[in-house]
Amino acid sequence: MTEHITTATIEADPVVPIIHITRDFRATPAQVIRAHVDPELFTQWVGPDNRTMTIDHWDARTGGSWRYFDAGDDDLQAFRGCFHEIGEHRIVQTFTWEGMPEGVSLETLTLTDLGDGWTRLHATSLTDSFESRDAWLASGMEVGINDGYAKLDALLAR
């Protein structure tokens, strides 16, 4: 029997400025992909519990682009990117925080059907430098990832 990873593991690659994230979901790969590309679903789960996300632009197709705002009590952040590939088991996109527009990362999300109603998500974020990668890791990103994935669990259960 496979042991399921229900809290995200977040690891820095020692050789390349990549962050690896792994998490299992009780859902099919199609359900997890849909939650990442359907804007109505995406806004329900992404990010920390204490922030609200609204979409400015969303064209979820290979060659499309996106932009959203992430609002907290006293600040507003903007993020944008391009979808390079959307497939049945994989999404490749760029990700840019507009507060640091020169810092573009390449993100690849791959889904593996584990059987018995479980899917493993493995995401990589390739940054432009080790300094950028380490700044991401020091930013508290694990709170947003784990809060968001817990909300995604609840959404998928419905």
C-alpha cells in the first residue's frame, strides 16, 4: 500500500536553483488539472487563508496567459505568467511576481495517477538564481502552499 503525502514536501535542489513540491490528493489527475486551470475553482483554493485572490486575466490554454491579484488586509500583490503547455497530466507555465518583474520562474506541474482514487502532484519552480530560490524559500511560501492545498482537498472532496 502506498503511503500518501498529505502535507506538501518542499525541497531545494542542491545543484540547480529549483524548488520541488510534492503532495498527494484524493482525486483523479483530471480533477486536479481542472482545479488548476478553471478560474472559478482556482480562486477558491490558491494561496494563504488570510488572503483573497481575484483574476484580472485568465486564458488557460497552451499559449495563453494569466494575471491575478492577491489581497491581504493592507496590501495588494500582482502575479502574471504564460501557459506554455496544458495537458492531461502536466502544466508548464511561467510565474512572475510583479514586485520583482525580472524574476521569472519556469514552473512544471506533473500529475501521477497512484490508483485507488489518489493523484501525486509534483511541481518544480526553476528560478533565475540560487539567491532568488532561497528568497522564495525564506518568504514563508510553505504557508500559502499548505493552506492552499488544504483548501484544494476540501474543494475536491465536494
